[in-house]
Amino acid sequence: MTPARVVAIEILTPLFSGSPSGNLNEQLETRLHSVAIKDQGLVKELCYGICRHYLYLRAIARSLMQKPLKTKDGDIELLILMGLYQLEFLRIPDHAAINETVATCTVLKKPWAKGLINAVLRNFLRQREHVLATLSQNIGVSTSHPSWLVETLRQDWPEHYRAILAANNQPAPLTLRINTQKMSRNDYLHLLDQAQINASPCIFAPEGVRLEKPVSIDAIPGFFDGVCSVQDESAQLAASLLQLEAGQKVLDACAAPGGKTCHMLERQPSLQTLVALDKSQARLDKVSDNLKRLQLHATLVVADAADAATWWDGQLFDRILLDAPCSATGIIRRHPDIKWLRNAEDISILADQQLHLLQRLWSTLKPEGLLLYATCSVLKQENETLMMRFLQQEPGAKEQKITATWGLNNTIGRQILPKPGEHDGFYYACLRKCPS
């Protein structure tokens, strides 16, 4: 078995060297098998912690070193950041954190770095108050967000951007969606209470339950019997916004991993058909797995939603959900590597792709039909501004205002910002197709 810190370094090195070979979750799924089961939790903690606080930890490290490390010693810098992360954020005793970090140099075949790492970590303990006070003056460093993202959030949300940055660094809660075809939310809360799992009902999502502390899937009552699913409260709002009715033909245009697909079928089991579309077979397999667990049925199609000629049979849809590929800046707390996988140029590219999808899917919607546009982004360029671009180009589209107590009322649509201990960041806009 490979030591936990070594595997964490191997996972993180491509991400911070500018050549990522996949997102953090994918890398963890691929690499965790090489670590002893008892150490897998530490690998996850170190990887998520470094991604979440990278700029902050790097600034601490560099303030305590007389000269920067060479590029070829990026593994040693990551090892120093791991040591600092343990000292600053974990409950590991200081001496144990330092000793284990220093000892990893031998496995990396760089024994020369032992003295350096020992000195940096011990100097941090001695100078912590002064070092941290200095870093607090730079919001990008202190919250560990790239400067382009800090500035974009400041421009989009001048009254809220500091709260967004802070929320992004808080662990996300575990939220469940109860399949009310099988059990009421109140009955399920009673079931959780019997299992000694503390939980409370979500405020805005009527089928939502938030656990006080995350637990493993195996420990969630009824999960494998289809009684509940894991889904954030913000994402649970989509199904009700679509105003589903029996006999309708519905399209979930970017369906994977299937949470919203399944929720729609739970809420309205008498749809004529629900087509779940995704261009990745591997991702669509996850939709299939969720449908089987919940004993639901949808028509699964592997295709690019923007290329209707390859998948559409010409029958117009009553409802379309476009949960568009986006920057995912509303779920950074769940996927902190997003901060380092995205750059400013990506946002314009994504917005153009989103507009292209909207334009192509619009032709498959019935007159008087509804299209719900959704993203897990908090950037206006992908949301409100994108909707304005589409409405200016498409005279047959009219916004149907969303009346709700959740989120912020924008010129078009509603924006949910991430909130510690509660919901993720999300955007929704509902468009009705005018009769020709």
C-alpha cells in the first residue's frame, strides 16, 4: 500500500502544475484503491483541504521560506502545504502532524527536504499570529480564490461576494430527497430518528431533509430500497418549477447523473414519456443506475443535445429541462478543485455553448410549453445575462416569472447563492413559448 500523503501528492500534482488529468473526484475514485482502507479518509481530507485552501497555505509556506523551491520540487511544496493544513485545520496533534509530514520525504526519495519541512512547520507554530494577520489583508489569498473569480463575484454581487467566498470554503451538508411515492417526509424523519441520525426538513424543498452530520450511504435508511436519494436542496427545486402534468412529454436535456430525472418521475409518475439525454454513455449509465434503484423508467438517449437531428423524433415536448453545462461556481464547496480547473476565458466559452443549446432545444418545444433553464453557477454571464441574450434573439420566448421565497429576484430568473450549512448556489429561469 502506498502512504496516504504520497497518493495525495500524486493526485494533486497534475492539478497545480497546470495539466489536470481529470477532476478531483475522478482521481480519487481511480487512486484510492492503492491506499490502505484506514488511510483513505486522510487522503480525501488532504486533497479536499489543499484544493480548498491552496493559495492561503502556499502564501504561509512561502512567507516562511528564504527562497522558493524549484519547479521539480513541487511535491515537496505540496507536502509542506499538507503539513500546514493539518496544523491549521485538523485536530491531529502538532508533533504527529510534523513527524508524519517530515517522514514522507524518505518515501519521496528526497531526504534533503526533511530539515526544510521541519523548520517551516515549527516556525509556523511560533509565528502563526503574525503570519496569518499579514495574509488577512488580501481577500483572494485569505479565502483562497483566484483573482479573476474574486473580481467577477465582486462585480456581479457587490453586497454578497464576501459571503460567497466564505461559503465556498465551508464543507457542504448532506441533503436527501425523499421519494414521497414510497414514504412521507415526516415518516422518513421519524425513521432517521429511530436510526439515531439527527436531521431537519429543508425550508424550501418539500421533499428535502438535511442531515446534521454526513453519514455513509450504507447508513442511510431506505437508500437502497429507493426511499430517498442524495440531492442538494437547490437542485430539488427544478421538478416543481416545471409544473408537470399527467400525459406530458418531457425532455431532460443534460440529464446525468439523473437526480432531476428521477425527481420528476417521483413527482409525476403519469408522464407520457421522459427522455433523459446525455452525450456521455458513462454518465448516462449513472442515470440508469439511479432509475433502477428507485424503480422508475425513462427513455435514455446518448447524444449531443445541440444536435437534434441525431436524436429527436420530431415530436414536440411539453416541458424541457436544460440543466446546462456550466462553470459550477455555485458548488465550489463540494468541488473545490473548480477554483483551479476554471479560468476567466472559460466563462465566455461556456456562455456561448449554453446559448447554442438553448437555441437548438427551443425548436423542440411545443407552443405554450415551458423550458426551465438551470445552472449550478453564480456568475451572471452564464445566467441572467445569458437569458437576456436569448430573449433578445428569440421573439417567441417569454419569461414566466418565478414567484418564490428562495433566492434573489433578478431581472430575469432567480439566483440562489450558497449558504453555509444549507443550499448550494443555483440559478433558475422559466421560459414559455408563445403560440406562433
